[in-house]
Amino acid sequence: MKEEKLLRKILEDNHLRITKTRLFIFNLLQNNEPQSIAELVDRSTTKVDRVSVYRILDLYEKLGIIKRINIGWKYKLELSDIFLDHHHHISCIGCGHMVAIKEEEELEDLIDNLGKAAEFVLTSHQLELQGYCAKCQKRQKKQSAQPLRAI
Amino acid sequence: MKEEKLLRKILEDNHLRITKTRLFIFNLLQNNEPQSIAELVDRSTTKVDRVSVYRILDLYEKLGIIKRINIGWKYKLELSDIFLDHHHHISCIGCGHMVAIKEEEELEDLIDNLGKAAEFVLTSHQLELQGYCAKCQKRQKKQSAQPLRAI
DNA sequence: AATGTATTGCAATTTTGTTGCAATAATATA
DNA sequence: TATATTATTGCAACAAAATTGCAATACATT
């Protein structure tokens, strides 16, 4: 429960109250894959009002507790790097399956340099990869070849 | 007008009609910085109905003509790599200013390897950096120091 | 130019996100 | 530990964003 302790500290430091709803939402974030707001609202019903979910997510974002990550056209929310180790994502267009890519020094260094070159002081970055996972590649081969840009 | 030719070819290849509205929206995408859907809808009024803007953007996404890029909690749309040279973005939290980062072989290679390591066949990726631009850094120094997690 | 059909615009609807305010719950303090 | 203070929540109403069905229109084919 190290994470909840940190959450409590952040709230305290900002003179914000440690409430059941705030802990509940934090719990949802902690015990699930990255979720959309709709999913979070869904998982909260009966426990927490829609409005409060939105308000708590806004607050958590301002406090740097959560961040948005992109999956194609949509985005999902996950705990930020102070709770989870810094990482990136790769997601399968075929089945939606998503895996975390653990931190790579070489990549992070390169990103730092991009910031320096642009004379920026970097505060954050996201890298998202998309493609077909091993399973979906096999499945595709079995079926007839797909057109490049089918709709 | 090389780009419009490619657009026409993609539509033709998919047995879709080349219409004034589709060309109009493409034109908006081509002649502006990355835009939000709201901005595109705004710039279309009187010419194109809101609904059609949504439908055309959906279509363009399916066809791989446009892609979403993230700016903090929001996203914007821009033409995809078949129209624009592949690049990434760095945006300033202070003033919202955004600059393109031109392709870097080393970075792209590294990303390819991440895909291979996960046994994925990659189709696309996005890298977004955030921070403070040179101007905003100076402005901040003048003002008193900011707390790390102010709300 | 006429025909068939995809595309568009309109109206209505659903979904998503926001606001004000009274009721409630968390903290400070006595 | 009870009470007072005030942040937080839920409710209702609202506003904005996105979607749907269908008739009117415009594009492509002959």
C-alpha cells in the first residue's frame, strides 16, 4: 500500500481532503489496465456519481497523479510515473491487446537531446507504437491477404 | 497540388466519390497547423455541415489520410505521413506553441527495435514531448519560483 | 443527358462533460 | 470526543460534442 500512502501525502500537502471517493477512484486506477473515462464512470456507478468521477480525474491530472495515453483515436488514463515506473506502450490494431514497454536508457537519452536541440526544458513525453501482435500476424496469414487500406 | 492527386487516387482506389466537401476538408487539413475537430467544424460552417465534417474525418482516418496527435489532454488532427514527412512534436505547456521535430534515423531505428522485441509488426507510432520553450523559461525566471505541484 | 447510387444536410437523439447549489462528510479545534 | 468549519459530494439542470435515420442532392457511369 506504498502507493496509497503517496497519494495521501500529495493530497495532504495540497490541503485537500482524503475522502472515500478519492480513494475509490485511485483504487480503480491502480487495479486495472489503462481505462477510458467511460470505463471509470461505469466501474464507479452506485459508488460514485459521474460528476465526481470527472472532478476527481481533473484534480488528479492537475496534481500529476494520472496521465493520458493514446490508443489509436482514443485515450485512456493511467497512474503517472510517480506511481508506475516510466514506460511506453505498444498496442495491437487487430485485437486491441496492449503491452507496456519498459524504460530504455538509450531512448530516453535521445528524447532528452531532442528537447535540448529545441531549447525546451522537458517535463514529460509519450511514445505510443501500433501494429500487429504475433497472434494477429498468424491469424492474418491464414486468411486471404488483406488490402492495404480497406474500409 | 501533388497531395490532392494522391487523395483523389486513394478515394478512387476505394470506389469512393471525389466530392467538393471532401476536397474542402482536405484543403483545411493541408493549409493549417494541426487542428482540433472543433476548429475544423468552425472553419467549415457555411460550407459544410457539422455532421459531414465528422463523417469525412472518420473516413479519412480509416483511409490513413489523417492521424491524431496529442497536446496534453487534448488532441489535434493532421495529415498522415503519406502527405507530410514523418515527424514528431514538441509543445510548450506555457504558451501552447508547438514545433515539429524532423525525422531522426537513430530514433526511428530504436523504435523499430522495440517493435521487433515485442514481436510486433509496426504500422505507426507517435512521440510527443512537452515542456517549456525558451521564451517561457525566461518569463518564469522573472516571476517568483513556482511550486512543483500547485493547483 | 439520364440513371443509379453514394454522399450530404437536416432534424432529432444520444452521449459526454459542466455548473450551481444544497446535503454530507472530513478535518481542525476546543 | 463532541462540535464547528469548510471542502467535497450528489443531484438536477444544462451545455457541448458526437451519432443516427432519412430525404434531398451531387457524383459517376452509361
